[in-house]
Amino acid sequence: MRATLAVGGNALLEKYDRGTAEEQIFRAELTARKTHDFFKNNDVVLTHGNGPQVGAILLQNEFSSSVSPAMPLDVCGAMSQGNIGYFLQTAFQKIFNETGVNKKVVTLITRTVVEKNDPAFKNPTKPVGKYYTRDEARVLEVNNGFVMREDAGRGYRRVVPSPVPVDIVEIEQIRYLMNEKFVPIAVGGGGIPVVRTNGGYAGVEAVIDKDLASSLIAIELNVDIFVILTAVDAAYINFNKPNKQKLETIETSEIKKLRAEGHFATGSMLPKIDAAINFVEKTGRRAIITNAENMYDALKGSAGTIVTA
């Protein structure tokens, strides 16, 4: 079986972690131990988020800009792909070697194509980096040209465009690696956002949703199943309420109704729901939303949220 496995931010960092390299490698090893059997008899491409890590890189940019030039957002995305790929590649290869999984892991710096005229470029909505006071935010707007928005009453954050991914530049390289029994780590953090130019590609200041990019790569690779690992065991309606209800096996028509009713939070479950719907509607195959602990049961149909046609 061919599969895309998208791991969430908790694969590398838990809520109260500081974000050290040691913490992230430790978390990556835990994820690898929980999932390694899946790689043994399946051809899998591994994708990941980069929210906390790219935020840390932006902070490093900010505090060192007086002595070292700050890098644009697409370059920060590439930097995060490199360091997260290193953590995952190190951890998964170690666990594969220990458990007899005869696969080699390789990190591929991946570019994701977006359209120049995507409406998101005129309406930036994706928060990145740290929180600021109102006065600090005004200074950044004037001096740096940033767009700053209040975020959940906790302060102001920079917001950047989050355009829809339309193509994966390195898709043929990823397909080759899968066919040769490698485990490619690709489209990290949604991929480096680029637009087509004359004869090539140019990076843009944006952040691509990693679940939508993972769905796109799953479609382009024509995989048999798309698995999204997150911090919870399944998708829920009325989440964090006394009447919360787990979604088990559900057709796309039904989950789209629940989406329209506003059951899924924009910054957490909604992009996973959209990614699952997109994959299932384009392929007619299954998408699963669950956590690492329940992944094997979800693959058997007895856990998680299973989206079907």
C-alpha cells in the first residue's frame, strides 16, 4: 500500500516544551516508535508541520537583525524544513534500524506552487511569530511593512498570506524515492511557497497550510490512503463541550454539512477536515484523522475519524 502520513506539531513539540533540539529529537523518536510498523510493508511519504519552529526562526531573525541580515519568510520555511527533517530523519532511521524496518529515510527540500493572483495575498490571515503589544505592533507596521492583527485577545501578531497550494515542484523526485523504497520527508510546513516565473520559480512571503499541501501530495502521488496524525484521537463536533461527539466513519457529504455549521476551529481541526475532504473527493479513497496511539486501530476501521466517499 502507498500512503501519505502527515504528522502534526506535537510529533516534535508538546505544549510546555521549550523547543530545544534535544526535546524535538526525543519527541520525534516517540512518534517513530508509535508508527514504525506502518512503514515496514507500505511505501510512505512523511510530511510535517513547522509552526513553532518557523516562529522561533523569525524570532532569531528579529533579535539578530542588527548583526546578521534577516531572511525572508520563504527562506525561513526552507530553514525549518532542514532542521525538522534532520530531527525526523535521525529519529525514524534510528527506530527503523532497531526494529528491522528495511527502509532509508531522506529529507527533500520541497517547493509548493501557489498562484500569483491568489486572493490570500490581498488578505493575509495566517499568524506567525511572537505576540506584541499594540504599540510594538504599530512600530513593526511602519518600519517593517508587516500586517499586524490582534490574536485571541493575547496580543498582536504578524499575519501573512496563506495561499492555496496548486502543485508540488519536486513531485517526480518524491515519486522516484518512494518507488525505490526510500521514505521521503517532503512538503515540510506545507512546502516553500513559490510562484512560477519565466523559466523557473520565485519564493514569496507566505505560509502554506501543511494539511492542504499534504493532501495535494497524496493526490499527486495517487496514494491508497491519507493519514493525518494530530494531538487528539479523532475529529469531534461540539469539541470541549459537555455534548461533544466523536466523528467515526463519515461520508464527505455529511462532514461538509458539519463544516458549514461551524463545528471545526479555523486554527486547528478545520484545515485537517478540508484536507481529508479534498483527498477523498479527488480519489474516492479513505482519509483518516487520529493520533499516533490510535493509528493502527484507525487503519483497521475501529478508531479515529475515517472520511469516505
